[in-house]
Amino acid sequence: MPRSLARKLIGAHLVEGEMVPGREIALAIDQTLTQDATGTLVMQELEALGLDRARTRTSVQYVDHNLLQTDQKNAEDHRFLRSACRRYGLWFSKAGNGVSHPTHMQRFGVPGASMVGSDSHTCAAGCLGMLAIGVGGLEVAMAIAGRPLRIRMPQVWGVRLTGSLRPWVSAKDVILEMLRRHGVSGGVHRIIEYHGPGLAGLSAMDRHVIANMGAELGATTTVFPSDSAVWEFLRAEGREQDFTVLTADDGAEYDVEETIDLCEVEPLIAQPSAPDKVVPVREVAGTAIGQVVIGSSANPGLRDFAIAAAMVRGRQTDPAVSFDVNPTSREILADLTRMGATFDLISAGARIHQAGCMGCIGMGQAPAVGQNSLRTFPRNFPGRSGTREDSVWLCSPETAAASALMGVITDPRDLGIEYPEPVLPEKASVNTAMLEPPLPEEQAREVELVKGTNVSALPEFDALPDRMELPVLLKAGNDVSTDEISPAGARALPLRSNIPALAEFSFAGVDSDYPARAREAVGGHAVVGGDNYGQGSSREHAAIAPRYLGLRVVLARSFARIHWQNLANFGIVPLEFDDPGEYERIEVGDVLELSDLRRGLSDNEITIRDTSRDLVIRASHRLSPRQVEAVLAGGVIPLIATRP
């Protein structure tokens, strides 16, 4: 039977299970990616696992999130990460070298390779024909230790692209169109595979934009073929020897099918405060703005910055607008400068920031309250920008630059200028000086981990009791994100290696009193959630910090994939209502009684009694027997500790 590219990639790495949607499979992992906001926990987990040496082909630790050093915390984390890379045999990318996803694509991406990353946008590497999946940090630590990744086999969603994009429309508008059609949960339990004649007009970096924001659709990952566009990219990076042709078979069948005519896509924009609140730009044109930010892993390519520079060349951005530019890698900043585009941006009023995630993760460039901020970013969850009452819109570089010039949201087609087509250099400004390779194994054994005062030990969690009475401390709505459970921003991010301190920010975006009430709930507590609970970032801190405060059960209508896995990894029971309507009957303050849990989890029949209302609620889970064993033990690490 003709096979899709996704099935070929999975088949090439399958070590256990069958490729039947919904069944658990195990995949051999070639590469791993970690970034500093999640990597500190990964390195602590490697220490807890007793790892001697990384067993992957390539593992890379990037410093791209916690770049603002207002005190010692971030600097201490960076030293700890470098020492851990030297000890365990990982590459180390220094602060300022670039955002993990485009930088990994430039230096390490290999068609056909498998990769897991402790960042939900790891799926961006699918633009090169890789099988790249965002997971929690513990899954990455296990992969570095040589263990396979275990996931549920997804459906394969074939999206056929036809036609070509018109002037002023770019790859960001394509993924916004997908979000407009399907919402933030449309890709859950699916791999999105793009194919068709429309691919001919999309560069590898264009594909990166689309693959990156597959995470916003909730997809397991996104894959593109490895074709001439990928060869051109690798050639420019001096790595054409890594190229391999990888495509779907003719006549390949897909579990779900879709067609997008690129000729019909128009400039789109996501309104505050969700990536799927997408409308045509012309529908909201004229809305006043106070900030425009260009950059992030969602628009990381040289072309994305160059088109903005060409649009503002010889002009001034509106005086009421802060025009901010975050180069995504040192290489791209060098190429922009070589082209003269950096001068064009500065002359037009741009503020150039260091190469990194920066404003995308709320590390600087927080907008003013009451001011609209247009960003070429992947997410606009409430408060993610660093301003609690923010108003963030997501758009293409073309829409962002046009709006910066006019001071209001502007469809770039209405700017009244000819569409510029920047000429990009044929060869990239490759400079690997800020990439430190792994030490030889003999030297690595002598390295001591460098732990500052902000690097805490991993908390120790007890096994799951067979009976619990848990007060419901919080009831969340639909599509609650991990940003709302464990926030980003300059206040919380530096505490990512200090779980006791970070726990005080838990659910800050939903209920700021939660940490205090959790500490008072002796014996643990429960949280009730709506649909797609835990969407967004892969940060396992959104599981481990509430667990530190006593969270034992989350009862939801449905879960986002990565957060569901993270809950199980740290011994939190992720239960789903058998009857979603029962969600309405539970209130904050109710006490839930769970008995005979070991049998109930094994049989997948859980009876919950709401003793406050004398209700009986039926629930079940999607855990495999392996995951049930881990939850009962209190998490994966306690389970491993019990084994010889």
C-alpha cells in the first residue's frame, strides 16, 4: 500500500507497537533539543536517572529564553546548563547564538531523523522532513538516556496545497488559515502532512513557519517532504551532504484529508487572546496599535526580516508605535547586516534586540496596558507577553510592517507600494563559534555540575494512595493553557530550576489565591478542567509545580497531549468525564472521594463521589498499563528508583 511520509518516518523508527491510530507505539530517537526554560529540569532529571553519557546521535542545549539578567538567577542557570552539557555529552549553544528551532534547523537538522524536544514548537523541524515531536522534559531526558519515546499512534492528516501565494500573502497566513478553519484543538492526536503542487512556491523557512504553529493546532507534529527546497536550504548552510530525498508515495492515503488553494489565502490576523480567533486583516483595519514586534520561532527566517526591512526602507514608522525586532539567530542578524537591511530597520525607527525568544516568552518588550501589540509570534495567550492585561494580535511580517508604518492595523495590500522581493544571499553567514561541542567521554567524567543558589533539587513525590478525599480548589474553563497554569514572563521564568519558588506562581493566570489555598489543603487536592486542558507549551513545570503544592487529580473533559503526558509523568491522575455534562455539576470547594484507586485505574473504571452534593461521577483515563504503573508509584522517576 502506498505510504504517507509520516508513516514512512514512523516506520523507520518504530521499535515497538503497531501503526494503528490510538495504540501506543515506541520510537527510537536520534536527536534531542532542549532550551534553557525547560532544560534545567531535564538536566536535573538526567542527574536523578544517574546518566553517564548521552546515547543519542545529537543532543543540543540552547540558551534562548531566559536572556534578561536582572539578577543572578539566569546567569546561574546558564552556568549549570553548560556544566551539565559538558558532563553528559551534549552540545551547548550560548546565549545570543539564536532561538533553538531555526538554529537547530541551520546547524543540525537532518531529513529523515527523529527528534524530541522539551519545547512544543520542536515540530518546526518537520519542515526538513524530520519526525520532530514536542514532549515534556522527562521524555527528553529518557531519550537522552537511550530510551524510546512512547506515544499514541496519531492519525495522519494530509493537507494538499495547490496554487501559489499572491503578493503580500505569506506562510504565516497559511497557518492562520488552518487555525481559522480548525481551532486550537483541530490537530489533537494527528500528524499534519503537507503535500501537493503548492509546495513548489514555499521555501524551507516558509515551511518552518507553518510547521512551527502546528503546535497551536494541538498536532503531535507536522511533516513536509525533503525536496529541492530543503536541498537549497542545506546548500546555503554548507550542509548539502546531509540532504536526502524523502516524499510520500504516489497515491498515499491519509486518515483525514484537506485542500488549501494558496491563491485564495488572504492576509489574516489572530485577535486577542487566542491563536484561533482569526479574521481577515481588512476586517479589523484601522484599529490603533502601540507596538509591533517581528521575530520568534514562528517567523524566524531571513526573508521574514528582509521583507519588513524592504517595506520600511526610506520611511519612518508611526511615532506612536514601538517597532521592535528580535533576530532569531546570530547568523540571520549577520546576513541582515550584510544585506544592508539592519540599517534600513534602524533608520525607520526599529529597536534591535538580541537574538532569542525575548518578547515571545514575555522576556522583555511587555506592552502597555490598553495598547494593541501586533506580533509575528505563535501565541497570544492572556498575559504571555509579560503584561497581565495585554492585547496581543498575531500576524505576518508584511501585516506587521505595514501596520507599524501606518500606526493602525493595515492590510499590506492597502499600503500603496509595490510588493518588494528582497534578494537573499546564496550562502549563509555560518559561524559556529558560539556552539560548544561535547567533551570527550574521559574528560566529561571529571566535570562537576555547577549549581547556584537558584538550582533546587527535584522534589520527591510519594506513591498514590488507594483512597483520597480531595477538595476541588480550582475549576478551569476550556482551552486553559500551560501559560495560565505556570506562567512565562520575566518574573517567573528565572525560577524554572527552583520548583518551590516557581510553585508560588501556579495558576496565576486563573486564580492567584491557588498557591495559598493549596498549602492549606492537607492531604492533597483536585482541579476540574474543561476541554483541551493544558494546551500550548510543553513545559512540565505546569505539572510538577502544582504537584509540589499537592495536586493529585485533574478531572477534565479532555486534555492536550503534552500536558496529559506530563501529569502522568509526575504522578498526577489525569481523568476524563465519561459524561462531559457532569462538568457543570461540580463547583469549587466540593470534596471528591476516590476509593479503590489501584483497581479502578487498572480496570479503567473510576467512580468519584462528590460528597458535598451527594453526586456519583463516572470517569476514565487514556493511560497505558505502563503509565498506570508510573502514576501509582508517584511518577516515572520514583518508579525507576524502585527497579534494580
